[in-house]
Amino acid sequence: MQAFDQIQELWQKHEVEVKFSADEMLQQAKKEVNGLKFKSALNIIGMAASFIAIAALWVFFHFDSWTTHVGISITIITIGVYTLILYRDYRLIAKTDFTAHPKEYLNNLKTYQLNRYKLYNSLYWFYTVALSTGIIFYFIEILGRFNLIQRVIAIGLTFLWILFCSTILRKAVIKREKERIALLIEKFERISAQISAPEKF
């Protein structure tokens, strides 16, 4: 037991300094950057697919009421604008080679972080209100074809889905993305500091 205590004491006194080169840190960050770009690209693809699906519905199905056309128009415009915003943000993290220009990429990443904050706060509520307005106009004609039970189910499920996306899902996405981007920014700050002052490392 005494031998174990001596070994433990020696271990606690022993200090190990771990050093990472800028290249090693860039390689670590590369996977996270690619994951962030992939997720952003998937969001854009999903929004574009929704845009095409709703446009196809509008083109290939006949609707009698003007309210349905207004509802689909509002929905398509809202999705289109949101898709363009997502694409603009994607370009921020995709256009710069972070291995060649870590400082520039760090600035782009901070801008991306700010844009995502706006996207999930003020812009998100604009998107939700506009999309809900489009759905209401669309439902005026469509719900007329349903019986009372079907109307209640359709309205209830739509309301619950919007509520779920606006609360639980939104908060989970914000938290996960905030942590991920903050970690990336911290890594690129360390990389930039190491490149500009290698003697400190």
C-alpha cells in the first residue's frame, strides 16, 4: 500500500505538457467544419425539396378558391427567401479554405454564428408567422372538403407540429449548433494565435 501511495505521489508531481501544432489542430477542425458544411447543405436541400414539392402541388392540382393560390404563394415565397438565407450562410463557411486562411475563416465563422442567431430568433418567427398565414389561406378551401372530425384532426395536427417545431425542436437545434460553432471558433482562435505567435506554444 505504501508503494502505491508513493507511485500516486510521483504521478501527481509529474506534469505532462501536450503540444499541438497548427497543422494538427487544423486536421482536428477539418472534420468538424465538414460536418457543419454537410448539415448546412442538407438544410438547403430539404428547403429546396419543399419548395419544389409545393410548387408541383400548385401546378399539377386544380384549386378553385383564390385563397388557396394566395396561401401557396405565401408559402413558396417564405420557403424561397429562407432557402436563400441558408445558402448565403452556407457560402460563408464553404467559400474560404480554412487550412490556408484560418484568420479569414474565423471571421466568416463569427459572422455565420451571428447570422444563425438571427435565423433562429427574429427571422425564425417571421418564417413561422408567414408559413402559418400561408397554411391558413390554403386550408380555407381544403378544409371545406373535410368533415368536422377531419377538420379538427387536420387543424390540431398542424398546430401541434408548428408548436413542437417552435419550442422543443428549435431549442434543441439552437443549443446543439451554438455549442458546435462556439467550439469551432475557439479552435480557430487557438490556431490563429499559434500561427501568429508560435513561440508561445
